Amino acid sequence: MNAPHPPKVAGIDSTVPTPAHTVAPIPPAPGAPPVPKAPAVPAPGTLLQDRLAGWVSDLTTLHELTERFARTDGPEPALQELLRAGAALVGARRGLVALEPGDGLGPRTTIGLGLGPADLGHLETVPRGALPYDSGTAGEIAHPDLFAEDGLDPRHREVAARLGYAASYALPLATDAGARLGAVVWLYDEPAEPNERRRHLIGLYVRHAAEHLVRLLEVQRTRACMATIAEELLPSRLPRVAGVQLAARHRTGPRGGGDWYDALPLPDAALGLAVGSVTGSGPSAVAAMGRLRASLRAYAVMEGEDPVAVLSDLELLLRLTEPARSATALFAYCEPALRKVTLAGAGHSPPLLIGPHRTEFAETSVSAPLGMLACWEAPSVEIQAAAGETVLLYTDGLLHRTGDPMDRAFARLHTAAASIPRALRHDPGAVADHVLRTVLPDGLDTAESEEDVVLLAARFD
């Protein structure tokens, strides 16, 4: 079986043109024997120019591919780009990359090029030591003709025949500092292997890709860690209180933010509801959010029937312990049996009442955020909910993510709440989902944003 001629790539396997004659040859004398033709000799400097042109073309190709790889913004798109570009460089059609970070922190995944999930599943049945790649090796692994090799694992031979590849070329994914990330392998339909020039280019490209991939993994891990910490600082489940149904929705930004919510049972069959936001983002904001939420829970248990006193205590604590930080908060003391809600807010948006006969914002007094004044205090307001009505608390991130001015964002929120179908109004979770998708359409609710979003819905029976 002959190896196919690999497809040409810019800067790879360029041909050297034969120079044209510039002077006509002298005709032989009559009767003289024919003079044998001498082989054509390239003009001086032609070979050097062609070699330099090849180097420039290779560097241009490598520069374009590495730039395209550097624009990837996540591990999975980066691995897909690595497979596509690498296949062009080595002249293969299919391949796979096994991501197995050596530090054991993950993620572990396998992505294929021209290989479906079933194909990858077949490869996983090959014993690890017989695979066409090894994430633990420090060098390349080339199998120019798998079926002509002695000692090939029978299962590997069977899988190769099933998938239709006859040769492979693998490289480790590792940084110059020694961090191992896994391995990448390209598969040939017929016996073949990359020449020295192709190996040099793919080696440079894979080393650059490994360095960028390490940074992408660090960013992904940091984001996942921050999201986990933020979620752990929020209620793992909402309490069950007679006379009211609860639901919450939370969207966290990539760096982790300071938006939070809480719902806790209080004495005398009462219920405390709270939402809030601290300034900033990242680990410090998440930590401050956790401290603020824990403090509010303590104050709510002691004097929850007076929301103004709860927020006053919280403001004093914030001003004494974190004078450089401010926060918004809203605390509501609910009496489900009476369907009565007493609330106070500090720089926070007013709640929304959603029912069969009205959709309106609650009348709350304008007040400064916590930590902005020497002494915070604002009057509380009382809301009398009807049976079947839902009180929706939310953070400003819901409005900011729209990108609209605040007046238009409030109008959009009101329209979304008013358009909730009657069939959904009995379920506070469905109410929150409808508002979230309507105010932030086209995936804006799940898109990466510096703004956190919190919705807390309480439906009274």
C-alpha cells in the first residue's frame, strides 16, 4: 500500500522551480558527434533564496495558527483548534486530544476530530499501554504503519481496522516548565508519517498551545472555585413555611460577585426574606457577602419584626468592620398567616407584587446604601398581599444586565411580570424563570457578566 501524497500547507513542501535558460545554446558543427547535455545548474543564490522563502513561509503559517489559537477563550475551543491546525500541519485528517492534567485537578476529557463519541469509546477499550498516545511520555510516538509492526496489541489492531486508520503520530501536551496536560494524536488513513520539516513545525505549535492551555485551565478552575464558594455561602435549600411558597434564582459573574439572598424561619411562624449586594467582585466581595449575610441572619432572629432595626445594626457593623465597602440590602418580615409583609430597604430596588389583578412595584422610601451615611435609618413599609399573589425581590444586576437606562429597565421588568401566563402564576419558580428569560432574552441570563443576578419569589396561599 503506497502512502498518499500529503496535502500541501502554506510554507510546507514547497518545490524549487527549474531556472529558465537565458542564452541560446551553440549549435554543434556539421558531422561532429552530439555533445551530451550537462545537467542544469541553478543560478548562484537561487537555492539560498528558495530556502529563505520557505523559512519565511513557515514562520508566517506558524504565526497565523498561533494567533488564531491565542484567540480561543476556553479549554474546549482551544483543544478543537489545536486538532484542526495540527491536522493541517502534519497532513492528517483525523485525531484526538486527551486532556489529563498531571496535577490531578482536572478537568479530564477527550475531544476528537473526525471521530464521533462511539469512535472515542472504541479507542478507550484499548489497553492504556497500547494506545497510539501516552500522556506520560516526554517525546513523540510515531507509528508509520500499524499493521506492519510486530508486537501490536491485538485489541489496538482490531480498533484501528474498525476505525480505518493505518498510522498515527502523537505528541505530549507539556509546557517548558514541565507541566503535563495530556497528549494529542493524529491518525492517517494509510501508512504515513510527517517529514522532518512538518515535525519541527508541529512541535513548535504544540509547545505554544500547551502554554496557552495552562492559562485557560487556571482561569476555568478559578471561576469554578469562585462559583462553588459563592453557592456554598447561599442557602442550599429554602425553608418550608406554611402559607407561602419560595423559589430563588442566582446567576454569578465569572469572577464571583457579592449578590446574595436568604430566607429563614423566625419565631411565631414568621419568615424573614432578604436580598442584597456588596460592592466589588472576586474573592474579597464573596467573603464580604458571606459575612454580611451571616450577620443579617443573627440580627433577624433577634429583632426581625423590626426590619429598620435589622438594617441599622447591619449598617453599624459594616461601617465599623469594613469602612471602605458599601452594600445594598432589603429585609422583609413576613407573616404568612396574615399575608402581611413589613420591609425596609437600603439603596435597594423596590419589590414587585405580581397577582391576578395587579402588577406593581411596592411603595418604598428612597434611602442610601449601607455604609454611605454616618447613621442610616429609613422608615419601613407594609404590604398586604392577596391570596395567590407573589412578592418578587431581586438585585440590581437584573436591571443592569439589560444595558438599558434604569427607567427603561424597570419598565421592561414590569412588562415581563405582567406577561406571566396564568397557568404559571401558581408556581414561584416558574414566575422567576419567566421574568428572568423575558427581561434577559437570548441567553443574557446565562452569559458571562460582571453583574450578578438574584431573584427571590414568595407566593402567598
